[in-house]
Amino acid sequence: MLLREVEYARPATVEEAITLLSEHDGARALAGGQTLVNVMKARAASPDVLVDLADLTELRTISFSADQSALEIGAMVTNTMVISSSEVEVARPILAEVAATIADVQIRNRGTVGGNVCVNDPTNHYPPLLAALGATFTIRSTSGERTASAEEFFVGVYVTAVSEGELLTKISVPTRKPGTGDAMAGITLGAHGTYVASAVATVSSEGVRVALGCVSSVPVRAMVMEERLAGGDLSEAAVRAAAEGLAASLDPPSDVHANAEYRGHLAEVSAVRAVLQAAERAKG
Amino acid sequence: MEINGTSYERDVPASLLLVHFLRDDLDLTGTHVGCDTGSCGACTVQLGDEAIKSCCMLAVQADGASITTVEGLASDEGELTPLQQSFHEYHALQCGYCTPGMLMSATALLEKNPRPSEHEVKVALQGNICRCTGYWNIIEAVVAVGEKGTR
């Protein structure tokens, strides 16, 4: 496939990358390229300048915040790095579990966490996961650094809080406290395919958080279900009762894989499964 | 970049995909173009020690990198690697279109995990589609190399 002509730069520092992104209209950050190169083939995106982040080694680290309360994942960390990270295994293993179900080995070797969230395809794995875990996103520009919550970060289909001239540098995920359980459930096309509906639940002493994927342009929190479960009864009957009406409260899209009504139903079923599994894991 | 141990220096447009650079500029046509959308895995090569899809990477992104293609497996004298020999013995190919990609994915697996289980082989080959063999002979061929303890 022939791509449209494009300029290419591979900056050595984050500052240089941000300068390039802010100086050129039509500049676009290139992370792993597993989505961007393919949408460029389809001419769905035609950037004039690609700013390749490959050499920004400071964005390829997984570490703990100074107070150890968060796992800090650099935007250029690949899915394969997440899967094999000892820090992730200790602090938030759900990240590795989910990363291992994204596409296939070759794509996991190149595809990055930052790229995945910046695409914000509603069927992607990380948006609902990071929304449920309460992740914080660090965005840099020539005028400095700012942070965004998941609610602020995911703006619309293929749109995030990262605007022109800005760069997502880091995603901070709270470390798992004892007695916390996380789980992702959903319906995919094939074993490791694209999600048709997905749900992520995290159960802790602070309560239950549930985020749904694929049902809107951004991850959707199942707030009513969360409130109903606040009492702490996470028996199967209680979780099913708490999910009642969830499908009807959604306005999901219809496509060739599922119409709106069926997708809503799948989301509700996924939410129940995710909460039950998270509750089981929270027991330790 | 270094490809199969040989250094190459070329000026290429930034829009050129790595797979086209390998095939059209360097005449390394063992790497195939299948779907051109990152689904089929026929274009799989090794970047460093990792299997990647060369249709989802620009040639300029591989500037300075070390790439291994299927041509880099057998020796200059034509001696097959144990994996290639195993593909031959287990009839792990029919039309052969997917074979270079299968070999590169399986080679990367065996380098990291010399004795993979059947499940591990299936996971490693998830990104490679074969429309002839029904996969079984391919999986058996890779598992057999591990059992023999050689690549």
C-alpha cells in the first residue's frame, strides 16, 4: 500500500518532540504505529509530519511514584513490556492480564499503552480499564505539564484531552491495596479479537467501580450499579439485582456485530461477570 | 539498518512501509504481503529479538535497527534451521504463503522459550493466519523442535 507523502522526524528528547508537534500544523505523534500506520494506509488520517517517539527512552519506563501510591507507566511502554513487568505484577496485575489479550504477539510488541489510549477507539481495552482503576494522565506542552482524570481524558471517538502541540507522557495507575480485586469481562470477536462489549470492575474497601467499553464514545461508569453495591453485599443475586436496568440506561451504537439493544444487554452481562470475578479476587 | 547481518544504507521516502523496502528495494521477497492491514502476519520479521509485522512499520522507523527476515534463517550453504526442517517433516505448509511469517513468529518464540507448550505455540502464532493447513501441522512442527531441544 502506498502512503501519502509525509515528513518524518525522530526527536531525541520530549522537549524537542513537543516543539515539533507545536510548530507544525498537521504534525502527529507516532508511537508504535499499529493503528496510525494502518489508518494512514486507509487515508483516514493524513498527517503532514510524523513525530516518531521511538527514541524517547524516558517514556519507556514503568516505575513507582515517589510515595509508592501509583504505578507510573510511560506513554511509550509497549503491551509486551506491561505483560513482563515485575512492577505491574506486584502493583496492578490486571494491567498485564488485559495487555496479554490485546491483538497478537507482533502487535503487542509494537503497540504502546499511550498510543492505545490516545486513539480512544471505543472498542479498545485500556480506556474502560483505566477509567475503572481511576488512572491519571500527564500531558505536556511547551507551556508546561497538566494532568487529567480518565473522565477528562477520554473526550470522544478518536478524541482525547491531548490537543495539538501536546504530548501524553505518562499514565499513573493507583497501586492495588490489600483486599482489592480487579477484573475485565466482555464479548470479543474471536478469542482475542475486538470487543463488542466490555466491562471492568474493581472491588475494594472503598466500594465498587464499574466502567463499560463499546457502549459510548468514551468509557461509561455504571454509577447506579456502583451505588446499589455500596452496602458490600456482592453475592451473585445482589450483583445481578444491582445490574438490573443497566442496559436500558445506555444508548449504545448499532453495528454489524450487535444492534444497540443487544450491545446494551451484553454490557450488562459483562458488568455482572466483571464484578463477580473482581469480588472473588478481592477475597485474596 | 542491518538486515540478516548485512548493513544497508538507503535514502527512502518516509511513507515507504518496511515490507516494501525489504521486497522492492532490497529484493528480499521472502517476506510476503498478505492483508496489508496487520491482521494476517505474512509480513512478520524480527526487529531485534521480537516478531513484528513489517506492513505496520515504516522503513524509516527501522533506521538503525537490526532486522531478520526469513532469508536470514537458513545458512548461506542452504542448510535449514531445525525449525525449517521440522516444517518440512511435519508437512507444515501447503501453498507456503504464510510460511515465512509463521517461521519468523515461531523463531522469536523459540529464542525466548526453547521448549514451548502447545498452548504457548498457539498464543505465539495467534497473529499469523494460514488458510491451508488448519494449523495443526504447524503447531506440531514447532512443538517438536522444542521437544528435540534444538531450534
